[in-house]
Amino acid sequence: MCLRCGDIKKTHVVRKFAVDDGREDEPNAEAVAKAEEDARDREKEMAAAVIAAILWLRGAVKGAPPYAVLPDDIWRGFNDQLRKALIPGFAIHDLAANAVMTGIGTFDPLDPATINRQAAYRDTFIQEFGGETRKAFEAANAWGIKKELESPIIKGLLVALAGLNTRQTGAALTQWASRQASGATEKSLAKMLEATAKKLMKQRAKTTAESEGWRLLNLGQWSAMDQEERKGAIVIKDWFVTEDERLCERCAAIPGMNPNGVPIGRPFNTPNGPLMFSTLHTSCRCKTLYWIKRGSF
């Protein structure tokens, strides 16, 4: 059963071609579903690794002077931690790639194009996650300077908030300022901030792991089918959505924008522009389905 949609029949509908002049293959539904199930454990590992990276950054901030701009070597160190956090994600990639090829062919994890694609994915993730984290930290530092907070107070704020994104940091600072204005003691403020930051850190790690894990699962399937296409097979892909109350308008429109399927080497048309495979956004539950046609149409 597909963990994202709960409907194996709807998820793995067999695509029929107009001309039956070669062998038609469809990924093994049970193998794909098992890979999705196994990916859940890897997502938990990734969430724990993201938390470890954030805690590493908090430790580095704790050792830096208050109000100081963190040196680039600290941010490079944080990026190294994020690189480690993706290791379970790339395990998901390979699980999905092998599963989608069950009964069809063999996935080569050392294929140069696949390795380069994974490296590009890793670099983009680090740039986006690390860049957002740095932006949020510097915004918190500027906020403290503007408020003319004493060094020990701003230091406590920066240590607690290090590793969060800008939305989370803004919400935590707003809550802190509101409590301070109402007369809360410094000790209670510090306790409140630590509890809030811990909760937000876990939320960010969980959301990141689930989104990146699902995206890497889809990338793994695409990589495997791309290898098969380069061996001479004709591979067709369809964008599949989960039809429930959580389905957003942008995702709902995509199947209709690609009604006859798309060759694997061409992007899907989507409201966000061309995409080679799902997903569309953070926490997206869309997936890509594949069929192989041996021979020609």
C-alpha cells in the first residue's frame, strides 16, 4: 500500500499503449510500496541528523562573542553537518531506485550521471537550508541590536534560536518580546525561549526529513528509469496526486496539464514551471509513476 495515499490500486494503475509491439513493463507495486515503508525509518534518521546539525551550530554560537557576525568557517562547518544529514536521504534514493527496477532491470548506483545528479541535489539542499538558517540568525542578531539588549540576553537568544528558519525565529522573538513587555522575569523568559526553540527545532527537522526524504525517493525512481531510458527503453511518466482534502490547487492541476503522460527526458508542465519529477512543494505528497515500452510506438 502507498503510504502517502493509502490506495495501491489507484497508485499503480497499469498504463495501456496504443500499439502492442514490444514488452510493456510496470514497476512492481509491492516492491515500490516496501521501499516507501522502509523510507520512513530513514526519514527518522535524517530528522535526528538535522537536529544534530542544529545542535552543533548552537554550540558554535555559544562559543562566539555576542553581537558578533559568525565567521564563515562556522557556517562551512554547519554545511558539513548538513551534508551528513543527507546520508539517510541518499539511502532512500537507492532503496527507491532498486525497488522501481524490480523485475525490470538493474539500477547502477555508480552511474556517473546519477552521481552528478545526487551531488547537485546535495549542493542545492545545503545552499537553501544553510542559507535560510544564516539569514534567520543574522536577522535575530540585528533585532537584538535594534532593541539594545544586554549582551547576556542577546547571547541567550542567539544560542536558542540558532538553526531555525526566519519564520520560526520571527515568531519566537515576537513571543519573547510580548512576554518581556508583560513583566516576565529574565529566568522565565529564558525557560520559555528554550522550550519554544526546542519545539520549533524538532518541527523543522521533521518537516525537512519528510519533504527531502519523499523528494529523494522520487529522484531515486527517476534516476533508475533514466538509466533504463539510456539503455534504449521508452519510458513514460505520469504525475499522480493524492485526492483528498489536503490536495492543493496547484498539485491538482498537474495531471490535467500532462494528460497523456510525458517521456522521461521531458519535464512535466506545472503551475511552478517545468519539473522532471514530483514533488511540487514542501510536504507535497505527489509522486511520479512510470511505464516502460520495449521497442517503439
